[in-house]
Amino acid sequence: MDSAGAAIKTIVACGKITAVLLTPNPVPDEPNPPPMPEHAAAASAASVRADTLALLFQQSFPAMFQALAIAGILCWTLWGRLDAFTLLSWLGVLCATTLVRLGMYLLYFRAKPVGQAILPWERPYAITMLLSSTTWGLGVLWLMPPGESVEQFVILFFVAGLVGGIMVTYSAHRGMTIAAMLSTLLPVTVWLFFQPGHLALGMAVASSTFMVGALRGTKVLSGAMQSRLLLSYQLKHANQIADHMARTDELTGINNRRSFMELGEQVTRLCQRQGKPLSALLLDVDHFKQINDTHGHGAGDLVLKQVGALLLQQFRAADVCGRIGGEEFAVLLVDTDATAAAAVAEKLRQAVASAVVPWHAHTLRVTISVGVATHNAHLGTLLHQADTAMYLAKARGRNRVVCHAEAAGVN
């Protein structure tokens, strides 16, 4: 009886220690990233959920075999003290549920889902997990001998240890952690409350204390992990916004000079490898200074926006458009020879000339001068040739397209 009382005190102490250890330490405030739009927040929440499930699969696979090993050790410990058929029957059922769960894991590992494709696996995971934990919870209830005996302490000790492992293994997902813990420990705890004698009551109270501490711990662990995962996606979103701002011309919404040159180097190498022609259009808004001087910089900005919008409308996704300075724009046409590039440039010139830019009580019309060059050896050479052709177009009266071959003949 003294040893039984000592065991009760040990279990109670373990529960209190667990609650203390799981109490979070104050963490200094961290700077929060900017809030995400609603659609981005929903996508991030789904990604966090998928990452959580992937982490559960990773952590719980070895734990499944550890739980089976613990069951074997428990049966060995109780061998000769409890009915052998009862022990072997429970162990056999537990092996069967483990095989079912193993089959689910093997199917998951074979499918190798990535990202949100993992989410459909949440239900089979939860079902097989509850099947295993319920087998433990109802099984140890079946093993519990009547009356007051040391075997009850042994069984409760093993179950409490298993619940501690569950709390760590499933900590990423609080809902599953709580479900697994309660289905494992709650049946035997309730059973002990209805047994006669203060010894059973003491074990029930100790088990309840441990369970409360463990449940509190799941809130801390799961909350911290979920916050970290969500923060990582928020930071990723913020970095994407910053990268987009660093590469985009704020006024026109197309690539800025830096981004245009980086993408231009990539498409140049691509055309070189594939032996395809690469053409460049360099265009300048005619009389842009006069527009600014006459109507103000607001009108000039509106003209540049209009040209940027036309560039986005006129060209393919594979082509690279950019504002490379002031009123100058550039376009790289992938797999486009000189003849086709000249036709594209003429079409763009006509589109700009026919566009109407409303400005207060005035209607602005602008034109562009376009230089065309075709070359796939070096981006700098290509742009220089297009620039030479563009200045010849201006010299000839503006609002026209000139090809580099024509400019070279003049020079």
C-alpha cells in the first residue's frame, strides 16, 4: 500500500512538472510583416495546413513503430500477472491497426504529394490515427484488473508515457493531438473514477492532472508552430512584393531597366542555344519635353502610362518589355527575324499614334520613333544597333520605324 501511495505521488508530480515545463517563456515581440490580401491570406492558411500535415507524416511514422514496441513491452511486463489470452488478443488487434496505418503511410509515400496536394490525405491520416489511439485506450481499459493492484499502476504508467510521446509527435496539429491523447488516456481515467477506494480515486486525479497539463502544453506547442509557419509565408509574400517593386517601373507597371537587362540576358542566351533570331525594338516618345512643358508633368506621366499599357497589350508573354529611362522603352522579340520585327514595330507605331490620351479639357495624341535590330550574339550590341536606328528615325522626322540595316547603309 505504501508503494501504491508513492506511485500516486509520483504521477501527480509528473503532471505538475509537465505543466511547469510546458509554460511558455516570454518571447520578445517580433516585427510583423505587412498584412496580406484576402486571397493571399487564404492561400497561406491552406499552405500552413499542408505543411502541418506533411510534418505530421514525417514525425509520426517512426512513432507508430515505437508505440507498438511499447505495447509489446507492456505485455511482457504484465506476462504471468494478467491473462495471457487477453494480452495477446489486445496486442494482435494493435498489430492489425498498425498494419492498416502502415498501408496508409506507404500509399502516401508512393504518391509523394507536394504542397496543397497533401490536404486530401488529412482525413485518412486522422481516421487511422484514431483507430490506433482508440485501440490503446479501450485496450488498456480491457487489461485493467479489478480491485487495487500494482498492475493498475504499471498500465497507467505506460499509458501516461505514451501520451507524453503523443503530445510531442502530434504537436504541429493541436486537434489531432487532443483527439489522440483523449482517446488514449480518457477511457482508463474515467474508469478509475468509478472504482471503489481512495487508491483508484488518487490515480484518476493524478491522470486528470497530467492530462490537463498535457492539453495546456499542446496549445503552447501547436500555437507556436502554427505562428512560425504562418510568419514564414507572410515574410515570403512580403519578399515577393519587395522583389516585384524592385523590378517594376512604378509609373508604367512594366519592367524597369534593371529587370529588363536581367531578363534580356536570359532570352539572349536562350536564343543563342536554340539558334533562334532575337530582335529588339527601341522606341522614344516624340516631343515628350514639349508635352511636359505645355501640359505639365502629370500629362507626361499619363502619356508614359498609356505607352506602357500598349506595350503590355501588343506583345507576347515570351517577349520582354521595359522602360529603360525617361521616355525610352525597349522590347525584345524572341524568335523573331528582322522582317517580322519591323512589321511588329510598325503595328505598335500605328497603335500609339491612334491612341487618345484625355487630359482635362484637352485630348493628347503622341507618336513614337522606333529603331529595330536583329542579333543574337550580345544584348549590348543588339540594343546599341536598335538605338542607332531609333535616332535615325528621329532625324528623318519622327513617327516612323527604321531598321538597323537601313541605318548601317546610311552610315
